Amino acid sequence: MFFHAHPDDEALLTAGTMAMLAAEGHRVVLVVATSGERGQADIAPGEALGETRIAELYKSAAALGCARVVNLGYGDSGLAPGGGVAEDRPADAFIDADGEEAARRLAAILTEEGADLLTIYDPAGGYGHPDHVQVNRVGGRAAQLAGTPIVLEATVNRDPLLRGLRLVRRFYPQLDVRAFERAYSPAEEITHRVNVRRFARQKRASMAAHATQATGADTRTLGVMLKIPQPLYRLVFGTEWYVQRGLPSGTRLRHPFEVPPKA
Ligand SMILES: [Zn+2]
């Protein structure tokens, strides 16, 4: 089960792993906390945008071979200009939800599915969106409640990310690389490096499915990503990274279900 904050987060962080596991015959379930109705798009924020983005999520899930999509239906907390929690967030914002209740709802789905694995985010929430921080807390607690054996924090290896973004900046000089300098995880914390180059086509299709996030104003992340030429794309997006807490430092696993060597 892959737990994400908003439609399109799966495309950037875990799409290759999802496509890989589905191709291996696993049942892959995608859960989002919100419909992302406060994301940047040409459609004004609100219910219509949320509905459009959920439709895009289903398209992305189909491209990746997901068996089921669940929306927990919390309000998108939005991101304040310059980062942090937006003051004008909705009353049902995910960041204000009762974490224990949200965790119980997610745990019920984990139990129903008999999930072997749950992905959440790193504690910093990647680039710090409040809903992503909440995914870490709620997801971690849900796995505890359900007894889910493997919990992986989907993250990005910051070092190649910065190298990749500096390359992308050649095609796209407005890209603000500095915004990523403290985001995600340093290389030494990463326990899983999953090679997903064989699933570049599915990952790209997943990104393309999120049309509201990939077209129009070209400052949107997905729009930038989709402009990258295919060979460079495979290089930049050929690996997905995870942190499994409690493993000895220096652990280097290649597959979500690979058993760590005994310490
Ligand atoms: Zn998000």
C-alpha cells in the first residue's frame, strides 16, 4: 500500500516502484489523504479542482497497474507562500485532523488488504508540505496499529537530485535549485535504492496523467519534469529511494521486499 498526501505525489516519488511491484504480480493499493484541491492549477482551487485531480489519480493508477484507489477525503491543507502551514486552510484540513482517528481509518484498510508493506514519507515531509509531514505521522501510527511488517519512507536522495536539477536548469533557467538544498534525505540515511528504469514509460505516463499539474503555468514541478528529454529522464528518475527505520547505517537494499542482512 502506497500512502500519499495529494494526487501527483505518487507520480514523483513511488510510481516506478508501484509499476514494478504490479508487474511482479503484487496487489498494489494507492491511498491519498486529500484530493489536492488547493494545488496550483489553471482551474481555481476548490471542489471542481479536487474532482478533476481525483480523476487524474485514477488515470495514473491505471497506468501503474494499481488494483485499488482510496481517497481518505481530508481537506488539502495547502502551502503558505514561502512554505509552512497556510492560515486560510479549510476546517477539515488534513494537518488539523485527529491523527489517531486518521491512523485508525488507514489501519483498517491495511488490515482489510492484509498489506505486507506501507510507504509513507520522511519525517520532514520531503520539501516540507504540512500534509506530507502528516502522512509520516499518520502512516507510521497506522502501520503500528495494523502490525504492517514493512514501513518505508519514500524520499529522494538529495545529492543526485541536486545534480539532476542543475542539469534540468540548463533547459529551464528559472528553476530554483536552492529550494531543494535541505529537502528530503541525505545519501547516508537511505536504505533502499530501487532501480525503476525499466518502468520509465509507466512513470512518465503517471506524471502525464496529472494534466492539471503538468500543463499551463510552467513553474509547476511536473510540467518541468515532462520537458526533460527521455534519456536524461531515465537517468534522473531511474531510481526511487526509501528509508526503513531501525536498519543499521550503510544498509543498501535494492527491492522493497529484500530481507536486510542480519546485523
Ligand atoms: Zn503533495
